[in-house]
Amino acid sequence: MRASIEVADIFRAAGPVYRAAHAGHLSLAQLKVMSAIEYCRTAALGGHVEACEDCGQWRIAYNSCRNRHCPKCQGAAARTWLAEREADLLPVGYFHVVFTLPAEVADIAFHNKALVYELLFKAAAETMLTIATDPKHLGARIGITAVLHTWGSAMTHHPHVHMIVPGGGIAPDGSRWISSRPAFLLPVRILGKLFRRLFLTRLVALHEAGRLSFFGSIAHLIKRRAFLRHLAPIRKKRWVVYAKAPFAGPEAVLAYLSRYTHRIAISNSRLIAFDKSGVTFRYKDYRRDGADRQQVMVLATDEFIRRFLLHVLPRGFHRIRHYGLLAGSARKASLALARELLGVAAPPDPGDPDEPDDFHPPCPCCGGRMIVIEVFERWKQPRGPPDAPTTNRQKCP
């Protein structure tokens, strides 16, 4: 069912004025995201007409933009991704670990998204793999699925990485599976210290190589002394690493992943109203507990659009990554060894898809078969109400 208000409605109504007011200050990627969301599932992208072979019921289906920042296109992408990941799950507890950048670094990340987000991924993954391999802790090679989020619930800039980690790993010599304690994976204080050291060491190296850019209120950080002075306080602060107890089985892991892997800054379901006063939406205030955590915010339309566009990722940047046992070409072999050590059978080979190549969706009216009777190109409309594809019509109740 279509949400009563969509991000696309806001962009269509206020987008032209916003683009004109901020001409020269929006990146090409941001402009493309706005256009994609505005045109998604409209005649601008073309589509087709489907009709039922039995009752003659017909409907128009417009093409989707498939942009990864579009609220309407992430559901199908998430389902496809999850179907591929289901076979990777092991019959062990899974932990949820979150690495968050302090505000002082988030400001730098805003102007250097590709470099700093990449560094966030690498430092967090190396931290987990290093501490897990240490015999004083788990002493095993672990697997990690990591997802980058760049927003808080109110769409402010808040870069952090969510990780899903099996509760155990393979011994360094490959001889056995080493399980973590039931409700404990790795010590978060030690994770935080190593993450802080790895991240800051490499961030300083990027600055010394002249690869970082600084604008506006932090333009002075281009000078080395000012940059080091800016980082000095957070060298002594505790960097927050959050670890949650294991999920209740593989199904819960998949349910979690479906909420996090393809999430965007705000979903259409959180929008409440869009009028002259601005955009009203729901958000969570994590400083509060219980029912008070759910809050409502009103933002001026320009500010809403600005916050949404803060989270447009650099072109080609992968925000879902796999490390350790789940990395690259070694994934299948590592998972096969893990299952062997755990004494569980490999998941059945899905083989050919169950759906035939000529699969047609059922008619929403009578349950009959819907077939495509017309395809129309971008910026075109179907010629008119179609004739039924067969003479065997029956009127729907």
C-alpha cells in the first residue's frame, strides 16, 4: 500500500526551488538522487500494462529507479540480498557490534566521505579480526558482515558501522570451531582502544599526505598543528563500541539484516505530514527510555531535503562489506569448513529457481494470470484502456 506521504512527494513539490536556491552547491550525485526519487514509478521511466487473461482486469506498472537511496526501491533489493545471504548462516549465536565515530571526526568525514568512510570500515574490521584472533580473547578467525549507516534517527550526520558476527570462529590451524561464551563475544573496552588507535593513526597519515579537504567552520584544520590540536581531546576519550547479546537463531539474524542492510536515512512510513510548516516525521530519541523514546519532529522543507542529501554516498562506494571468513573468494571454503567443524550439513543447493521463466503475477481481482499486453517507453503513457487479452472474460464481484 502506498504511504500517504512519500519523500518523492516532497522532492517533486519543493525540489525545483531547492535546486535553484542551492545551484553550484549540490553534487552531481545528489542531483541524480533527487531526480531518481522524483521520477521513480512514474511515466518518466516508462513501464508496462498488465491484464488478466480471465476477467480482463488491468493495471499500469511504472518502472522503478532502483537508486539505492530511494525509499521505494530498497524493499526488493533487500529481499534479493537476503535470499543470497541465507545460505551463509551458521547454527550459532550471532552478535550485533556497532563502531561509532565521535562528533569531532564526523565533521571531517562529512567533507571527505569516501576516504573517511573507507577508513571507518577498515579500522573497525581490523579491530574485530585482531582481537578475535588473540589467544587471550577468542583465539579464532571470525566472519563479519558490516553495514555503513551515516545518519541518526533525526537524519543528522552520524557515521557508524553495524556488524553481524557469528559467536565463534575457526581455530588458526583449522582444526576446530571455537565458540564464544553464550552472552559475550569480545571485550568492548579493548575493541574501543584499538579502534581509536588504528583510526586516528591512519587519519593523521591521510592528512600528512594532503588527501583530506576542509571547508567552512573546519577550514583551519588544513594546517597540521590545528588538525592535531583538534584530535587531541578524542585521543583520551573512550570511543564507543556497542555489543549486543546474541540473536535468537538464524531467523532473527535475517530479520535484523532485512531492517539494516538496505535502510536509508528515512523511510516513507515515518513521514506524518507535509505542509506549509514543513515536514513532520517520527524519530527515536535514544536519550529517553520507554514510550518517551518515540518523538515527533517538524523540519522546514529545505532543512529536511538538506538532511536527506547529507547521506548520499559517493559513487561506487559499497556500504555492505564482508570480512574474515565471509570475505571474497574464500567465503565458500571457509563456510564449508565451519559447517564441517560444527558437524552440520551444508544447506541444499537451490539449483534452478522454482519460478518458471514465464512467471506471471496473479490477478488481484480474480487470481487469474496477469500478462503484459503493452510496454511503453520513458515519458510516454499507455495508449488507453486495453482490450482484454482473451474472450473468456468474467466480471469481478
